Amino acid sequence: MPEFVDVTVQRYNPETDDKPRFQTYQVPYREDWVVLDAILYIKDRLDATLSFRWSCRMGICGSCGMNVNGYPKLTCSTHLRDYRTKGLRIEPLSNFPVIRDLVVDIDDFMAKLKSVKPWIIRELEQPLGAGEYRQSNNQIDQFRQFSGCINCMLCYAACPVYGMENEFLGPAAIALARRYNLDSRDEGSEERVKVLAASEGIWECSFVGECSAACPKGVDPAKAIQQTKFDTVNGFVMGAMLMPFGGRK
């Protein structure tokens, strides 16, 4: 007889349900399956009404993030074998409104990302024919770690501050701002600091560190937040004593 794993999934249909409910399915156990394979099996073989997001299955797109036994995970890189004996409970990411089943509303997250202007800002752009903005390996290394974010939102689901106060700018947005502020080609840090240093920005973070623990790409948003706090204070002090915002725009 084939072995099975009990997979309990949170279900919610706003058209028929007053609140979320749970449904348990028996899924065949495969040593090489990840959690996403189990969810796809349910969708394809057991219950076509189940709604969830997924795309690349390679830990790149970030769309298959869900709570697995209470902790935010990328289901495409979380192995089913790790839950063989204790069962599996799948829920939508915490701290986000649920649209249906395992699908959450990401509008607030996307607005926060956009607010930090995650692109290279130049005071005066060179024409395309004038050449490239070249960088050394050392210059790239300054921001490389923070450029690995795949917008999976696991850090927001793990963040206790965002869970209590969703006005908080949040880990991924601050790490993304840090990435561009450290880019030698960028001249937009003065614009970003207005968002970062606002009441809902970096100072809301209590440095619990759950965001970095949950990050599947080692971005370490907590590190980005603490570095940004230091640079912001240093910039204000330098601006007051010597020059505008530490001399860097």
C-alpha cells in the first residue's frame, strides 16, 4: 500500500464562507516531493477549487510563499519529507488580507516597495551613446546581498511589527532601498531617506530579526534596517555640523 501524508489546508471563499475553515486531504508521500508538489496534487487530483499562487518552482519568482506548520516558507523549496511524521498544515501568509484560500492581497506590499523608489536615480542622465556607468567588483559587493530579494513577502509574514502595525514600511522595502542607496551609480538617497526616516519607517523596527531568519535568499533585511538607521543618524549629524545630509544625495 502506498504511504500518504495528511495535508490540512486553510480554505476561504468570500462568496460562501463567513470565516476561514480547514480541510484535510490525503496526499501520496514521495521522497523527492516538495510541499508545492503536494498542493498541486490536491489541485489536480482531489479538489480543483483550491486557489493558490505559484509560477517558477525554482525559488526565483517568490510567488508560492505560504505558512507551513505556522512558519512562512517557499513551498517550492520546502521538502515534504521534513513533515512526513508530523503532518502538514498549509495557511496563507500571515499579516495579509486573504482573497481566497491561500491567496493573499499584495497591494500594500507593492505600494511600499514603490515608495522607496527602487531604481537608479541620477541628477543628470547621460545620453545612451555616452557609455555605461561601470562598476568595480568591490562596488557591486557593497549592495550584492540586498539585491537578492525575490519579493516573496516571507519577511512581512514573519515580522511582528508589521503584524501589529501594517503602516510599517517593512523589511523587504527597506532592504531594497538599502540596495540602491549603496549603489555607486545612484544619487537618490536623499529622496529615499524621507520615506525611510518617517514615523512608519526604520524606527518602527524593534530588531527581532525574524525577517532575516525567514528570508530564503539570505538577504538579511534586519541588517539592512540597522545599517540604514546608523547612516540616517550619521547623515543628520553631518548635515547639521558640516554639510547637507553627509554630502551625498
